[in-house]
Amino acid sequence: MSSTVTVRPAKGVGVIGLLSVIAGIVMIIAGGVTWGVVSSQLSAEDITVSDDASFLAGAHVSGPFSAYAQAEVINKHALEMSDGQTYAELPQDDERRATVMNASFLRASLFTSVVAFGVAALVIGLGIMFILIGIALRKIASGPAVAVETPGGYTSGGGLSSAAPPAHTPAHAAPAAPVTPAPTTPTTPAPTTPPVTPPTRTSTHTAPVEEPKSPGVPTTQVPPVVEPKSPGVPPTGTDTPPATPPAEGTPPR
């Protein structure tokens, strides 16, 4: 027995995708405007990279790379003039402090423009990423519903449990009574004791015991066993005749 499950995209996914696209567009516009404003302001200063710069020598300063190159050249010239000393290292009465201070201000302004270019580029990149995410969410939200057919029984992959499809029970059939398992009592084997044989007592008047022999073999008679008596009492047996006193008038022998 199987069932069909219909999976539909969430309703809020399309709205989130649309907002993401709009945010991306706004970020791209803001980053582009920032880049353009900073570039136009640098270009209006009409700064040209010195010929002794390590790179972009003679270029017009209007972008992040040319601004960085000019800042490095300014620092190089200031250190050459102050014999390698910075503004903080020069004495207060030194005339070169003013020139070194102006060089530091120019370098800071150029580095500020470099940071502004970097932030504008970052915002433009994030705007493009937001647009791509929004388009993907919109495609997911506009997709058709998917019908998935599930089997009746499920088996756990880990082997912990398994469920079988429910058996069909007729409507007229009475529910089966629950079966209660009989309690099981552990049985302990009783200790086995060897049988006790009572002791046998042989009397002096017991008849001799004859052991059965094989055919053709004469039997041997076992003499009776005489029990010991107390001291002073003569033992009696079956072969000892009783002592009788002699009759009167009979001479002793």
C-alpha cells in the first residue's frame, strides 16, 4: 500500500527572492555612485604620479591604484628631506616639520580615497551576489508542485527498527483480545542426595549365608559371626552347647 505526497514551494520564498534582487540593485547603484564621486574629486585635483614612482609613473590620479602610487612617492620624498625621520621624530624647532606634516596630510587624504574605492567595490560585489540569490529563490518559488509516491513500509537504514504496512482488517471482524504472556518462573534444580543405606546387624543366631555360585561349582558355607560380649561373660554361639549340671546320683566322669 502506497501514498502520494505533494510537495509545494513555500509562499514566502518568492517574496524573499524579490527583496534580495531589489537590495542587490540598490547596493550596486550606491557603490557605483560612491566610486564615481571619489574618482571625480581626485581627477579635479589634477594630480600626476611622479616620474620616480615604483609603478604608474606619470599617470593621472583618478583611481585607487594611482592614488596609492602617489601616496608612496610623497612618503619617499618626505623621508629624503628629513634624513629618514618622521614628523614625530623631528625636533619642534626644526623648520622641516611643516613640510613633513603637509606630506603626511596628503598621504592620509590619498589613503582615504583608496579606502573609499575599496568600500565601493565591496558594496557592488555584494549587490551582484544578492541579485543572484534572489533570482535563484524566485525560480524555486515559481516551480511546479512535485508529487512523491511513498511506499507503505519503511525500513530504517541503521537497522534499529522497521515498520511494515498496516494489515487490512475487515469492518465486521471483532478486535482480537490482547494476549498476555504467561509469567515464567525460573526453576532451580533440587539438590540430589545419595540414598542412605541403614546399617545391617548380624546376630549370632543368623543362619549362615550361602552365596550363589555358578552351575557345577559347590557352595561354601560362611561361618556365623560371633559378636563380642562384655568382659566376664563367655561368648555364646550356635555351636556351643549349653552347660547343664549333672544329675544327682550320677558320678562325675
